[in-house]
Amino acid sequence: MAKTEPIIITSRTNPMIVSAAKLSDKKHRQKTGLFFFEGYKLFSEARMKGVSIQSVFVTERAYRTYAHLFEEPDFSVFLVSDAVYEKISAENAPQGIFCLAKHLDNLNFYNTIYKKGSHLSTIIYERILICDGLRDPGNLGTVIRTANALGFDRLVLSADCADVYNPKTVRAAMGALFDIQADITQDIPAYITSLRQCGYQVQAAALSDDAQPLHTISVKDNTVFVIGNEGHGLSQETIRACCGTVIIPMTDGAESLNASVAAAILMWECQKAHKE
């Protein structure tokens, strides 16, 4: 197959380079409807999974090394110098492939959740995890990656969670962001109420006087866990919306678990219940 010749950019002040560099800022991502990711692996996965790539900035070395990826592209290819690439890259050791893509179709934004969760199955329960106020983008990306690996159908994220398009989130998710269904909502308690109306048993991962140790509760296909903010946990309003509270037992003297680790443990319990 013939290779389409790339457009050469040599200036760090080129408008396209300036705009691409600004995508580290959430407001610019929202304004343009674009986000970015870097490296051979994410580029390959994005193409395989049908992500709408708009353009790719690539260094000469990467263009030669990964030549097969640029044959008859359905996106614009820009050949840039190392100095220009440094202007846009967020990596410490970049591979020289910087992709701009449109926001994903598998991420759903809700201002209001209608009663009885019309978009959720009431016969075959989905495996769902709820994250309320998870602010660290690395943690969120790790949760997305783990949820995808354990076969979860959907993540529910509060609007004040870290941005799913934050470069650190995208990097930590390692391509899972292209697969997982995610609902992003302004009202987590209302969403929980909607789930419970569908028959889900929603458990808050939180310290409380009546919290049950994880190994003592019956985790079933309709069990949903809620993970809270790394520092402050869950709000009382969110806890009240749940069926109950659960804790992960730890050794004496241990203060807490990392949020993404706690989420992984809870999702593993759901995975075991699903297989039984």
C-alpha cells in the first residue's frame, strides 16, 4: 500500500502545535472536544477500537520505526522535529507518537438520572462500580483499567471526579478508556436511588458504626460498591442513599488503603460472585 506523505512542521509556535500543547488544560479539551494520548500501544489500540483520531504528530524516528501505522491513514499526519515534539509531549521518555482524538462515544454525561434507571438492565444485572469524588487522575485511570480487566460493564463517576481525559488518567487506564462504558453524573445519590429501584444492592465503602466487614456480606450479581474521595471518603448523603456500608478489614495500625487498591479488592469480590 502507498504511504501518504506527512505534512512537516518545524516551528514550536505553529498554531496547531500551540493548540495541541493546550490540551493538557481541561478547559481547552472541553472547548475543542479533543483529548490526546501518546505512544505506540495506545495509538495501536485506538485504531483497533475505532477511536476517532483526528491527527497524529510524529517524530522522524518514530515515523520510520512504525511506518506500517501510517499507510493510507484516515487522519492527518504531521512530521515534527524533536524540539517541536517536546513542546506538546507530557511524557518523560516519549516514543514520538502524539495523537489527537475526538471525545469518546462510550462516555455518557447525565445532569439528571431518570427514575428506574431506564438505561440499565433490570433482568441481567450489569457489573457496576461507582466512584464519588475520586480526584487523583492516576487512581481513576487505574480503576478504569482494573474494571475493564475484571469484565465490569459500567463505571459511574461523579462530576467532580478527575477528568477522564486528563493525560494522567488516559495513561494510567492503558487503553481501557476506549472500552469501558462510563456514566458521569452531577447527582450520585440520585443515581444510587435509581439503581436500587432496578434491584441493585448498593454498598458504600465507608467507616461507620454499623459497617460490615467485606467477608461477612453476601456479594451477588446485583451488588454495587461505592468508592469515595481519597482523603474524605463518602458524603453522608451518598451513604444514606446506599443499602448499607462495608469496610475492608486491615491489620491493626494500618490507616487506609489507596482508593484504586480498595476498588480493585471490591471489584474482585464482584468478579468471584459473577463466576459462582
